[in-house]
Amino acid sequence: MKADTQLIDSGREEKWTQGGVNPVVQRASTMVFDSVSDMKHATANRAGDTLFYGRRGTTTTFALSKAMTELEGGAGCALYPCGTAAITSALLSFLKHGDHLLMVDTAYEPTRAFCDNMLKNLGISTTYYDPMIGKDIDSLIQPNTRMLFLESPGSNTMEIQDVPTLSKMAHQHDITVVLDNTWGSGLLFKPFDYGVDISIQAATKYIVGHSDAMLGTAVANEKHWPRLRENSYLLGQCAAPDDCYMALRGIRTLSVRMKQHQQSALTVAQWLKQHPIVKTVLHPAFEECPGHEFFKRDFSGSNGLFSFVVNCRDEAKITAMLDGLKHFKMGFSWGGFESLILPVNGLDRLRTAKPWTEEDRVIRVHIGLEDVDDLIEDLAQGLAMLS
Ligand SMILES: Cc1ncc(COP(=O)(O)O)c(C=O)c1O
């Protein structure tokens, strides 16, 4: 089955749709049984898609888990109330006191904060590594290293990692490989083809796709699925059926939305590239983006999120530019139908393996589904204020 057909078909088994097109929203805490033997059967099968108790899932969450597993290509998918919960649960499910974690330097800021605070307090140490380290990751592996965490592209600065090489090195030491695949969305990057053990998404972004629900997913391969599933359950992680329904609805249009995000973002990025105030465009599809060769090798396309560096350090001018935009609102998210813009702060503090030396301003944009001419016109009048 081709990818686009799979997006339409996935999670739509008759037992979940009950004759309708979409899976039914089953809201439930309590499942009731008529007999002791029914209850015993549910208990014995509670780790699968048998109704047992709301926290273990309802038919709606089973449908989404199945759809996400098909999209990313693993053995099973655990659901969480947000992407951050998926990340922290994966870390806690596979790390214990005394273990060592290798975390990419360009990780999403709260991921980093979780390592520096909660994991540290639990006696789990973290070493940050340069996203471009490749096979030299070997030199950072310690006898107690248990997990290698990747995020590709890197948050805000968009470095693409050599996932197969990193995975191969990690597996030589029996280290679990976890990837934040939110940008790749399971559509643009197939994590299990490149050696990843657990692929996480903030489904809040492109999967839901309409900026109206928070949701996290973690898809694991055969080896890691039972432990991820059981430990996430012990941590009390589950997702609301209504939000799962939103994600299921988002999945149907993921591919068409993504094509438009990609096309418009590339148009805007090309336009920015020739603008005199723009120093660099940090877009994985552009040669100057670190890891562009891995993007070309491993990804089937790009989306609406990228950054650019402006030749301007004047805060007042940048503030006036951002305040004056009409179609770009400021928001700490991306992946919805709308365009967003964000001044990136604190890179000097957030990069420790390879210090950030760029003094000019990094601006992150999410190119939405508006007409691209309107977006360029908006940016043109904004950037004019910087010169
Ligand atoms: C790359 C990445 N991972 C994880 C998250 C966290 O997702 P959530 O906001 O659903 O907790 C975000 C949110 O911005 C993100 O950008």
C-alpha cells in the first residue's frame, strides 16, 4: 500500500468505526464486565487492544495507536497527554540511577531542562553531544551509557543528524536509540529504517495539525515496545479520546498539508535567501544547512518549519518588525495550518557541546497554508524595518 493510502486507511477497522467512516469517540474510565470470566479475559489481554480500564485505552486510543504504528513503522505506540510527557516517559522507562545518557546538544529546550534537573536528581548523568558528531560518538560512550537521544533536525538551528551511523555505533554497545521525530512526522522520515528503537512525536504539531490539541506519541520497535508500554502505564500516562480523535482526523490530511507546507516554505526560504538583511537560511533542504547531505539521503521531503539569521542586532528594530507583521503571529508552537514566527533566544546558554558563536539574530518561522504571496509581502515590509 502506498503511504497516502495508508494514511487514509490506518486505524479505521470496523470494530473502531462501528460502520461510520471515522473511529467513534469512546469516552470511558470504567469498562464493565458481566462475568468473572470476561473480566479475567480482559485482565489477561489488557496490554493489547482489549477494553480493560480507561487508562489502558478505549477504542479511540487503540485506533490512534494503530495508525501511528503504521505511519512510523514500529511494533506499538504509547500515547501521552503531550509530546513532553512522551519524551520524559521514554527517558524514565529506560534509565535508572547510575546510568548515563547521551543527549543531542540541539534538543528541544524542555528536554534539556528535564535532563539537567530531574534526571540529575535521580542520579542519571547526561553528556551533550554535537549533532554533527557522527561516528565520533564512540568517544563519548561510557560503560554505563544506556541511551542515545537524537532530535533531527535540531531545535531552532535545524542540523540534520546522521541517524544510521549514530544508531549503528550505539547498538554496538547495546545502547537504546531514541529520536524526537516531530519534524519528520513519520511521513518525511521513517525512523525504524535507520536503526531507531523508539520514535517520539509531539503529535501536538503536524499530526493534530490544527493547533487545537496537545498530544504525544512514542512508537517502539519489537524489542523495546513491552518495556515502554508497561513503564508508561506505570507512570500513569494516557491520552484523552477526544484529543486522539483530533489526531486521527489530522492524519487523514497529513500528506496533503505537508506538500503545501513544503512548497510554500521553500518559496519563502528562497526569497529570504536573496534578501540583503538575511545572513543565512537554516533549512534542511538548503546546502548551507549542517547535515544537508543526510537530509537528501534519508528524508523524503521537508515541511513548514525553518529558521533564518538576520544581519541585525538591534533589539528595538527586531521587536518593531515582529510586532508589525500581519499574517505571522508569535507562538511557541508549529505544525498547525497557520504561519508563526519566533525570535530564538538563549542559544548561547542552550548549546554547550558546541558553543553558539553566531551573534546575529536567529528567527524561526512556521510557514502555514496561507497564500505564499501574502506571507512574502508581510515579511518584506517587516524586514524592510531592519535595514
Ligand atoms: C521538537 C519538539 N519536541 C517536543 C515538543 C513538545 O511537545 P508538547 O508541546 O506537545 O509537549 C515540542 C514542542 O514545541 C517540539 O518542538
